[in-house]
Amino acid sequence: MEQNDYITNAENEDTYFRRFSKYFDELKWLYQELYENDAMFAELCVKIKRFYLIREEELKKRDRQREKNPDWYKKNDMLGIMFYIDNFANTINGVKEKLGYLEQCNVNYIHLMPFLDSPKGSSDGGYAVADFRKVQPELGTMDDLEALTAECHKKNINVCMDFVMNHTSDQHEWAKKARNGDREYMNRYFFFDNDTIPRQYEETVPQVFPTTAPGNFTWLEDSKHYVMTTFYPYQWDLNYANPEVFNEMMYHFLYLANRGIDVIRIDAVPYIWKELGTNCRNLKKVHTIVRIMRMISEIVCPGVLLLGEVVMEPEKVAPYFGTIEKPECHMLYNVTTMATTWHTVATRNVSLLREQLDKVNALPKEYVFLNYLRCHDDIGWGLDYKSLAEKGLEERSHKQYLNDYFQGFAGYSNSKGELYNADPVTGDARFCGTTASMCGIEKAKSEGKEADMEKAIQCDLMLHAYMFMQSGIPVLYGGDEIGQLNDYSYKENPDKREDSRYLHRGKMIWENVEKIKQPDTVEAKLFSGLQKLEQIRKTEKTFLTAANCYTLDTWTESVLGMVREYQGEKIIGLFNFSEHEQMAWIDEKDGVYRELITDYEMPASGVTMPPYGFCYLKKLLPK
């Protein structure tokens, strides 16, 4: 650190006072709106200052730099990757040893999937937290985490983690005390000694997992009480109407931020406030809580971003950004566009995807979405069925078609995968599979068909090229950069075999990483293809978040046209979602374009698109 990067204790106090004073009135007003509790508010104020004072100076320096440049995460060089620590590198220290590989992937944002202590066999992939200040022992320690984040920061890599604030594991200290009848801790959850109120909740609250975890309450035989469990019986919902819960969870939040975390993903945001007589989703006080979290973060650790997990269409998740004057989350997931992308693969028709992108592009440029093709979770078919009905597609039968297609049973599909949480009564189900397997690489490999393999690789690259063209930050799922396939070994593990999501949560096969050095391998073709796309995105300013984005008619139902414009520069992206050659007519007669991947110059009018072909056409400015 340079001499002028150090600040004195007095300057530390001044910095804190400036930030705290800026938000104090609103912070107090919102807190009292929730709790009307002066003592608990006073405690919160004292303790958040302590978290600021013990925050490492290197992190404070990072905060100050980001305060001066609050749009730092909106640049075109941002590229993320998500993975489970044990699957990727066994331990936290193992991840540190693999940072060179992540740099080779051009990644500067890593999302470490849940790693906090959770019970074996009832962890929900780490989303049932037993201790918010302890790492799963087999992965390492909090000291290891802090060492990893420090090393990442030296390499300009940001670290993201999940903050599971809607619920705790039933093995959490609070839950154990509540189960034993301690009223203080029972009040931190939703406990009822009879089913009168639970039945009233069930009348208005939808079920998340109706087949694997039906209902929203679990009967505890040992304590003779019902407890609210929105997700699984071993995940007990926290009662945020209790200020003790809110305060303690904020202290956990700041503790983790002080370990060097840059992005905190708030899991299941819409569920965190419960009210009888409602659906307990997206209630007004959810936004109050997230706004308070944002202010606390801005006071103690303004370099930390809030990422909200809100699984709805973009125009409905937008309220979770807050307003320019009163912001909430910095970033949100673009979930519906992801699902619509795979619908487009299965139908070879881009019309619904184009409508979806138009809705996203119409939102304010300040909104930053994380875009992805696959993640740790299943794919739920939350599409715009009103629009599909106008196209003659009925919801239940279309969901059935999509699940059949990606299992490889319909629509001339080459996909491989499995269903998750299938409901034989409603016909609803979700889908699991890696990107490569869904694109046909697994099937082509098993059948030894070289031509099919080339198409599958091309489909995979086309989808990534399209994702990079979207407005926001692209995030890879670990292993996708080398075409990792479905891992069926989860069925041999008694702790995993009932959850088909482990199909696409397989271990990183490092032997296959070595194949990126062999030009004719699947791994090399995908890795080098992605690197080319990443380089283009990083060097072309039209990929900045602030760029003007819109879709373009190609007069071909299988080819998506996208445009990005910024400061006089323009790039057209064309993406063929069909396994057949197509002609895209884009009617751009105002000059010559250069295709950025091949360097070929051409007029942008009639463009021949090979099967699953794509191109980035940059308009050449007059010399």
C-alpha cells in the first residue's frame, strides 16, 4: 500500500460519520416503521460502527476507490463464473491454487456456491445453514476464506457468496433452543401449538416444492409444535417481524463482508417477510428490509454489492433495484430470459425471446442483470404463457414438450437430462442438465457422430455468444468453458440421489482441462471459442452496460437479431437457433460491416447463417 493510501483514526471516524449521517434519518425512520423499538435501533447503530472499525484497511481502501467510481461493476470487462468449492477444487485453499486457471478463463468475478456449515444429508446444497460464521470443515476455515479473498483482490477478482437469510437449518443454535421450548428462540421462527394459523397460511401461500416438500409447515413431534418451512422441513423460516432476528442477521452479513466478500447474493429475497392472509411473496416490507441492508452496506462497506435472487420476469423483478434516490439491490438475475433461451432452442423460433429481450432493454440503463445459460439450479419453465397462447401454444402441453425435448424424447432433440420435482397431477416439472449436454455434446459423444458433435459445439458457442450480447454481466457455470457433461454418479450417493439437480453439479474433471491444449478436442474448441468472444466483449465499448440495446427483425423465425450502440459505434449480433442453414435479412444498407470473429468485411443485408451460426457485425466508420 502506498503512503497516501493510509488514513488516520480521525479520518476513519470522519468517513464513518459522513456515511452514517447521510443515511441516519431514513435508516431510523424505516427501522421504526418495522419495529418501533428504540433500544434495538440503538444497538444496531452501535454494532454496525464496530464492524466498520474492525474492517481491514485494505478493504476500506477498496471501499473508498469504489465510492469514487460507483459504476465500477458496469464495465464490459466483467465476466463471472460460479462453482461449488468441493466440486471445483476440493477446498478453499484448492480454489486459491486454481486462480491462475480462472485468470486464463478471463474471469474477474467468482461466485462460491454455499460453503457455510450445514448438516450432511439435509443441507439443500448448502442452503440450510447451521452456522453463519463457520465454513464447512471439509472445505476449510474462515481464515482460509479471508486468505482467498485477499489473493483474489490482488488479481482483481471479485468474490461472491450466498447469504441465506430467509431461513436456517433445523440444526442451527437458534433452532435447537427453539425446539427445546425456549420462547425467545421460538419467537425467532414461526411456531404454533396447533394447526389453526398454519391452515390459514396454507389457504393463501403457494407451495414451492409440492411433490418433494408439500405444504409450508412441518409438525415437530418432539416439541409438539408446527414450524413454518417454506422450502424443506429442515429449513425453518426466520421471523423478520422480530427485531432480534433482523439485527443478528445484519451482524452476520457484516461479519461475512469483513472476510473480504465483494458481492453478497441474498437468497430467496421475496420470501423474507410473512403476513397472514397474503401469499408471503414480494410484500412491501421485504423492500424495506432490503433498503435498510443497502444503507447499512453503504455505511460500513460501500465496496460490497447486493445481488438479489428474485425468480420472476424482469419487469416484475425491477422493483428490487429500488429507485435512483433509494436503491435496493445493485444486481438481479435475468431468470426468465434464461428459461426463454432454452425454449427458443427447443422451438427454433425466436419470437418469444425477442419479446423478452425487448422488455429488458426497455428498463433503465442503471439496472444491471446477471445473465447466464445454466446455474446450480433446475430450469423452471416460467415463460410468458399469455404471449405463447396467442401463438397457439397451451401452457401444460408446451411444458410437457420442453421437458420431453430436453430429455431427448421429442422435437428431433439431441439433448440429455432429467426432470426435477415432477408433479404427475399438474404435469409440471423442472429440468436438469449441463449446457453441453443440453446442446447435444453428450449424445454426439456417446454415438460417435462427428457431424453431430460439430453442430453441438456450435450450438454451445452460439448460445454463449448470444448471452455475451445481452445487457448486463455474463456468468458461466463452472465446467461450461470445457463442455462438462451430466454426471450421473449422484445416484450412487444416498445424500444426493433423491435430488436430480446434482446431475449438473458434478466435479470438475481437471484431466479434461488439459485437453484445451489439443486443438481438435471438444474442450479446446469451446475454450478457445469462448476466449475469442470474451476478448471481443472486453475491447468493444458497445458492450458497456450503458449502451443502447434493441432487437432487430431478421425476417427469419430462427435467427435472432440484436443491436448494441454506444457513442457512435454499432454492433449487430445474429444468432441462428436452428440446426439448418438460414438466411437473415437485416436490411442495413448504411455502410460496410466487419465480422469481428473472422475479420471478414461485408454489407449487412442478406447474411447466410450456417447451422447454429452466429456473427458480430461491427459497422465501419467512414475513413
